[in-house]
Amino acid sequence: MRCANVLHVTPPVLVWLRRDLRLDDSHAIAAAVQTGSPLAFVYVLDPAMKNRGVGHAQFGFIVEGLGDLQTRLAERGGGLVVRRGDTVQHLVAVARELGVQCVCANRDEEPAADIVERAAEDALRAIGVELLVVDDEVNVPHELVLTKEGNPCRTYSAYARGVRRVLDALPAPPQDYDLLGRLVPTPVPEIPSVETLVGRSVTLLSDVPGGETHALARLRRWRDDGFLARYADDRDLVAEPDATSRLSGYLRQGMLSPRRALQVADRAGAPKFASELLWREWFKYVLHHHPDLAERCIDARYDQIEWTGSDAHFEAWTRGETGFGMVDAAMRQLLETGTIANRARMVAASFLVKDLHIDWRRGEQWFRRHLTDGDLASNAGSWQWVAGTGLDAAPYFRIFNPTLQEQRFDPTGAYAARWAPDRPPPIVEHALERDKTLVAYKAVAAEPI
Ligand SMILES: Cc1cc2nc3c(=O)[nH]c(=O)nc-3n(C[C@H](O)[C@H](O)[C@H](O)COP(=O)(O)OP(=O)(O)OC[C@H]3O[C@@H](n4cnc5c(N)ncnc54)[C@H](O)[C@@H]3O)c2cc1C
């Protein structure tokens, strides 16, 4: 929908921030700037976010990001309106208070967010306000990414090739706009603490603070200190915190633009990093085509698997008490910091599904609630990748051996020693459980699709 008449009016345009907590290269802000009207900004902390898997780590990151955004807006003469409660009611109230005729927002493709967006559109329309929603979350809108034959892509590699084809023909670099002198000053908001939001005290050891300022600084420093150049070789070294960018929380909350990140990767000639950035976008594409990604196996045959694992084993896994060093280190690192390196995520996830025979959906929910970067698309997509139930090339018979993975990717034992120094006796024998998994998967994989 277009905000048709805003060019001729002076009331401000309201930018409704969602998972796009930044000023740099936002398509919603660019659309608002184009109207020529002054800009106001609103963010609603909605308790319903909890039902969408947002946990204490993410709330903490968001709260930090809101404080940072308020500072950045104030530096440019504006401010951020922060409300707590039902998103639609607050949007309508703020739109009325500021007398706006148009609200601009970036699309959030998660199914629950889509429902809120539709309700917001109706409620705003009822008071004579237009809602303009634009694509922003990925480098190339999903409907433009097709195979050479014009079909939706079924594998990551076809998707990545499709994205590059579009970007070669229609480059989409980050957009520049000047906000100085165009912003509506609003009172400094009261941003609730994370403890208030989640109803308990929160202690997370994290040296990656939320906020666009930190996101841009981290990207720059990580590149300039030489880590980006070593990324392709080092990214699986789980004990080395700077082996990877640790930008995922920023990308999840839109504190960093996906176009800015890809531009830095491409300009640095870092194809491996660029391809990982596109894995994030691939999973968004998969979610677009499979909105029930977190509920159902993409290959429906695997929904027939009988998950025989016990609750006791699930709890041992969540506490990091399985007796397998990399699994335990990963699970304790998650509880203490809200993050886990990718390699350790794969090993811990594979262990839950293939060694403990527990439904990948339970692990997906646990990860999403505890990760700072917990993201429906990347998390559910990755769990289905590990479980071998999805579209892509992780066949079910590829089963990580947690001991060999530890020897290979934590060769000095520093990762396990840092996070899980004690080593309880193993709760299962890998070789036996591997065989059971192969039997269970083979039984359903033998069925024709
Ligand atoms: C079981 C499992 C669950 C996961 N859950 C999430 C999640 O909830 N949210 C999330 O953002 N990522 C998830 N990932 C993907 C990946 O582990 C993280 O993105 C990565 O570890 C974040 O660290 P980084 O920013 O240092 O990544 P880097 O290696 O520096 O990569 C740069 C960016 O590329 C993207 N990226 C990298 N690897 C992947 C990948 N395999 N899939 C999708 N995007 C990727 C991320 O946005 C990341 O920030 C999951 C992976 C597994 C195996």
C-alpha cells in the first residue's frame, strides 16, 4: 500500500520499529524520509513477544538497543517513543497523539508478527491512518529469488546463486539519507529494565552489548583486526570467541542492516562470510515458503518418527550434564551467556536428536528461548538441517560423533575446560544410539513421498 497523500501534509510520519532497531539503511526510514514529512519513532514492548519465544537474553539485548537508539535519535534532534503493552492499541494511541496520517514499517515475516501487522493495518485504517510496510530483512525480496527455470529454490546453493543473479542485475546497496533536522523531538522514554520485563533477575555474562552503535563498531573492529580475513579457516574453533563475527544478535534485532553486512563481506573479498550471511536469508526464504517451519518437518515423512527419549535425558541436556564435553560446554555456555558457537550448536543439537532420540522441536524451543539471537527462521531451519528433516543437504545418516567433534574442533580442550570443567559419566553410548537412530530414520525414509 502507498501512503498517497502524505506529500501534501505537514503532520509527522511515524516509523513503527519492530526487528529493525537501527537508523542506518532501513527501508522503512527511507520510505518515511521520501514523504518529506518530519519523522517520529515508536517501539512497543509487547508481552505477547514472550509467546513468540523471546526470552530473557533477547529482552536484555532489545532493552540495550532501545537505549542506544534513543541516544542516536536525540543526537539528530529526535527521540524514541517506547510503550509497553498491546502493540496495536499503542500504535493507534501514538498515531492519534502525534496526529500522523501515515505509519511506515519494515515487514516482519514471522507468522505471529504478520498477524499483528494485519490487525495494525485495520486498526490504523479505522482512524484514517495508512500503514506502509516495506521489505527490508534480506538483501533480495523472496519473490525475486528463483531458479533459472523460474521456480522457487529448493536448496541453499540454488538460493545463493539466485540471490547473486538478482544482485548482479539490480545491485541493492545500503541506502543513505540524512535525518538531521527532520526528526520530531519527543520526551526521553522510560525504558523498562529486563528484570521488569521478564519478572526475575537476569545475570548474563556477555561482552556483546545490544545496540546499533555496538553493532557497527563490532563489524568494523572485527574486520580491521584481521578476524574477517581468517574467518574461513578459523570459524569452527569453538574456544576462540573472535573466530566468528558474533553479529547474529544484531542481525536478529535489525541493529545491523543485512545489506551493510553483505557489503562489508563483498568489499573485503570474504566469500565464506558472505555465504554465511546468506544462510540467514535462506532460512527466511524457507520460512516464507513453509510458515510452519518450527512445527512440522519439511519432509513430512519424518513427522512419523517416534521420539523415544526421556524427560530426564532432556533435562540433563539442558543443564549440560551429558558427559560429552562439547555438548555440555555448549549447553552451559548458552545458560551463562545466551550464545553458542555454530559448531557447538550443531554438535549439541545433533546429540539431542540422534543420541537422545528427542524431538528436534523441544530443542528448537529451548534454544530459541535462551539464545540472544534466537530467531524462528534460522533456529527452526538449522534444527531441521541437523535433524535431517528439511529441504537441504544434511542427510539423516550423517550423525555427529560428539567425541570426534570435540577432538577436532576443541583440540586443546580449552572450550570444554572453560564452560564444563567437570566431566560426569556419559549418559549414553554414542555407537549404540547412532545405530538406533539409523533404524528409526530408515523405517520412515523408506516410505515413498
Ligand atoms: C541448531 C542451531 C540453531 C541455530 N539457531 C540460530 C538462531 O536462533 N539465530 C541465528 O541467528 N542463528 C542460528 N544458528 C546459526 C548460527 O549458529 C549462528 O547464526 C551463528 O553461530 C552466530 O554467530 P556469529 O554471528 O558469530 O556467526 P558468523 O559465523 O560470524 O556468521 C555471520 C552471520 O551469518 C549468519 N549465519 C552464520 N551461520 C549461519 C547458519 N548456519 N544459519 C543461519 N545463519 C547463519 C548469522 O546471521 C551470523 O551472524 C543456529 C545454528 C544451529 C546449528
